[in-house]
Amino acid sequence: MRCSGDHVHEKLKGKVWDPQQLKMVFRTKEAQIYPWSLCATLAVQIAQLFVDPFAHLAPSFGLKVPAHDRKRELLSTRPWKVHRQADTARRALAAGYQLKRGALKPLLGIELEPGEAIRWVLQVPHPFSQAAGLPADLEQALQHVVHKGAQIVHERARLLAFWERRAQELLPLSHLQDHAAA
């Protein structure tokens, strides 16, 4: 629904008196209680997504670009040259970062009308929904930690104890150096 624009919206700023709580509360707190009609509308819309998940995108599926505004012909392909930072881009994508344009291969390798491209892309598994492969050395290190965790903890404790003893041994020497310098 769109606002009719025939009224003024109240700004959710500051505090107001709440007679039920008998204290001042932020206006945003009062606005957290959604009206029943809004809740019912949201519930109907969410239920509709299970019946026809793409119905709300029907206008988008019809998008077209006039032939004179196209950079390339429909159904044409364009070879993609592997970017020098493709591996870094793949890791960045897996971490949820935005990428430099052209760093990764486009999802679609064919020129389509915008509406058709939207329809096709909805069938392609989204990169965020797929597990990204880890570099072999990192995968190996993680497997080492998983399978030899107790050994790693024991070795770390041994090294910490060694360096603590060594620091204690060197502590008297550092006091002697301090006195000699003074």
C-alpha cells in the first residue's frame, strides 16, 4: 500500500507519556506495536510467497530494452577473460564483500532482455547460498586443528611453560642491566 499523502506523518522522535506504564517512553517503543491490519497484510503476503514465490516479480519479468539502447545483440555471448584477482575475488565473495566489477565471471554468459535475465538468475544458485571452497593450505590447517586439537593444546601449553620459565630466568639479568645503565 502507498500513503495517500493527504495527512502528515508523526515523527518518531523523543519521548511521550505512556499511561499504561505510568512513565515516559520513546515514541519508537510505541511504534513497535504494529496495527492488526498491517500484521494481517504481512501474513497474507508471506503466505502468498509459498503459493507463487515469484508473483511479485511479474512486472520485472516483463522488462525489455529497446533495440537501439542495447550494447550487444540479444542471445549474443561475450568471452570472459579471467581477472588477475579472481581467487581473491572468490574469497571476498565468500566473505560477503562487494567485488570489483569483472573480477568474477558473470552469472549469465548470454545477452538477454532484463526481465529474462532476472528469471534466469533466479534459477542460478546464489553465490552466498553455496559453500565457497577454501584454499588447500587453509583446509589442511583446519583439518589438522580438528583432528589433532588435543595435541595442539598440549604443545601450546608446553611452549608457554618453556617461555615462562625462560622469562623468569632472564628477569634477574634484566635488573642487573638496569642498575648498570643507571
